[in-house]
Amino acid sequence: MTTHYKKIGVIGAGAWGTAIAQMLTREGQSVLLWALEPDVAAAINTRHENTVFLPGVPLNPALRATTDLGDLAGFDALFCVTPAQHTRALLTRLEGWLKPGAPVVLCSKGIELSTAKFMTEVLAEELPEAVPAVMSGPSFAIDVARGLPTAVTLAIRDAAAGAELIQAISTPTFRPYMGTDLLGAEVGGAVKNVLAIACGIALGKGLGRSAHAALIARGYAEMTRLALALGAEAETLTGLSGLGDLVLTCSSETSRNMSLGLALGRGEDLATVLGARNSVTEGVATAPVLRQLARARGIEMPISEAVAAVVEGEITVDEAILALLMRPVKAEGMKT
């Protein structure tokens, strides 16, 4: 199959955006990476390294970076990898520049705080002419950038466009599986970040691996309850963008969300931890809006509720743990 996706733009030069751009850059394919920071773009173009967000990883010399969003006008496909809370502002700036019928692949994992909307809803409002897609799954930026084996979900409703896009982005070590449930992929990606904070807190407090495993299992039940209530498909949550991403993010300090939870569990201050980071920890912004969304739908999500209360400063870590331990005993299942 011959692909028409020859010019691909990546919006956002953080670690994940840079890794995606690195993965996409190959012979016969032109990739341009938009960076907010001029020093990041300069380092990529001259030193072939993202010295700020992905230091120590050599980048393909063919990968080019720009700070002018207009340089992406008319590209065949765009990957939007900006933090969730900044995605709307970036998409607004693309108005009038998008090639008709071009896919916009959403790669950030979060919910817009001001509107409680997922990124596909934001895209539909700001760029209704775009073909929406969501890429999500168990994938650390450092692994993808180094060419280690990775599999993800690419959710897109246009089967023909999806098949062609998957051909364009697949490599021997990066394997996308096509799906059509965009919402399910988004729910999995957003909720797992909040649950990873909870898992980090448990391990940081020394509660043991048994508690850690229980949090993953019960967190998966929370994720599934929300997804089904919103109209997603159960099968999506059992796949890479649901259970797969949940297990990875909740099991490694490479995850920014889990490492933040570890710091909180060890008694560190949230503001101090965030202030020492140059990358966004999506779960912190997602937790309060996730709680709002669950309450509006009447969905029980006690682990997510506890994380939201901790990051909002309403309760301490110890109070959150006690509240979860004191919950009434119930039958196990996705509905409880």
C-alpha cells in the first residue's frame, strides 16, 4: 500500500512529542517538530538532541524543528502532543492551515479542566474539518525514542485513513493497533494518570506490593465504570490504551505521575515536587475534573476521588489512605 502521509507535523517538543517525531522520521517521510521554546528547537536542529526534555538520546539528523506553527500548514497529518490544558489554544492557532481531510492525532492524556471535555471534543469544536484520531497505550518516551519495542492503540473512525496512517507510522519496533473507540482510548489515557498517583502514594508510604496490586485492580474497575457510562466500549479498556497503559504507568518510576505519588507518599510537598520538574504531570490537573465528571454522572470512583482531594489540599495523604481503608466491604465487580 502506498501512503499519502509523506509530510507529518508533530506539535509539542516535550519528551513524548520528540519521541514520536523521532519514530516517524525515516527515508521518504518528512517530519517537522514544533517547539514552544527556541532553545529546544535550536538544540534539535544543531545538536540533534532535545537537551531539555529528552537529554542523552541522539535524534535522527533528518528531524527538523521549528517555533513557527505556520510551518505546519498543509501537512498531510498532524500529531498533537501538547499538554491537555494547552491543547485548545494550540488547535485554535491552526485554524485555516489544516489540509482538508488531514488526520489530527491526539496524543495528550487528560481532560480539559475548564470544560470537563476530552481532547476529541476540544478538537471537534476548534477544528471540525479535521479527521480525529487518538493514539494511546503503554509507551514511555525514552523507550520509543530509543527504538525499543512498543505497541499502542490508534483509534480512528475512518477505516481507510486509519489503515493508511498505520502503514505510515509503523516500524519494526513501533506497532499501532487500529480501533474505532476514540472515547474509550481517551478515558483510559486520562484516568490511568490519576490512578498512577495513587499507586505511587501507596508505595511511597511503604504499604507494600499487595496494596499496590489491589489499587491497580480496583482502579481498573473505576476506569471501566466511567468509560462505559460515557458510552465507550468495554473491549477498549481491556486493550493497550486501557489495561496496558494502566499497568505500565502504575508500575514504574519512569512515569511522572507515579513518581509524583511516590514523592507525596514519602512526605514531600506537592508544590515543591512540581516546581522541580520541567515537564507536565497530567494527573494533577486531571484528578479534580475527573472527580467532577464522575460525580455529575453518579459514578463511584473512590481512588480517583481520594487523589483529587490530596492534590487539591483538602485532605492529607494519611487521611486519604484511611478513608479508602474504611470503605464498606462490597462484592467485587466493575459495577461496585
